[in-house]
Amino acid sequence: MLISQKLVELIERNADSLAKEWLADVQKHADTPTYHKFNPEELYRRSYAVYSQLGKWISYETTRAEIADYYMALGKQRRREGFALSEVIQALIITRRHVWLKVSSEGLLDTALELLRAMELSNRVVLFFDRAIFYTAMGYEKGD
């Protein structure tokens, strides 16, 4: 099994704890004030959905159009809910950061091959989040 698949499975398997850690961060982060007041159960559910399906989102089978459709709709929804665009982007950045905090905390990157696989995973994750941020902003700006 490739280390990148192991790392995806690590994230998906720990989706619950990652979502809880993310929720704690966005509810106290100075740049996400609307998240401090928003329904925490709903925020948790949204974050859990990203972490538990990370493999799907970074898969080569997931098209750019699928990411665009989902995240443009998300941007529109966050605008309707009263979030500032900067808050939504910061929340996505925090989501991405928790992926790497988890991967680095597990001690799975001890060999050159493991580091290479982690770099492959990093490239896929960064590309996914770059697209998610871009399409979220596009959807937010277009509104309804």
C-alpha cells in the first residue's frame, strides 16, 4: 500500500477528532468571528464531511468541474449565511492545516520513500484546497 493512501486513510479514519480540533480553532480564531456564533453542530458536520471524504476529493477521478460545482455552491451558501469571504477562506486554510498537523504528528514520514509519497499527497491536497478556495470565492462573489 502506498504511503499516500495510508495517509489519506489516516485522515479519513481520524475525521472526527480532526473536525473537533478544526471547530475549536475556528471558534476562537480572530479572523473567523462569524464562526464563533454559528451553530457548532453544523460546523462540525461540514468539517467532518471534508475530512471523511478527503480521498474522494483528491482522487484523480474527481474532476475540476465537480470541485467547482460543490465549492461555488458552498460560497453562495456562506454568503447567504452572513460569513465574510475572508472568514470562509481562513476556515478552509485551517482545514488544510489540520491535515498536515495530523500527518506530521503520526511519525509516518521516516524514510525517503515515505517522504516522496507525502509530497505526492501534499501536491494533491494543495491543488484541491487551492481549487476549493478559488471556487468558493467565485461562488461567493456571484451570489444568488
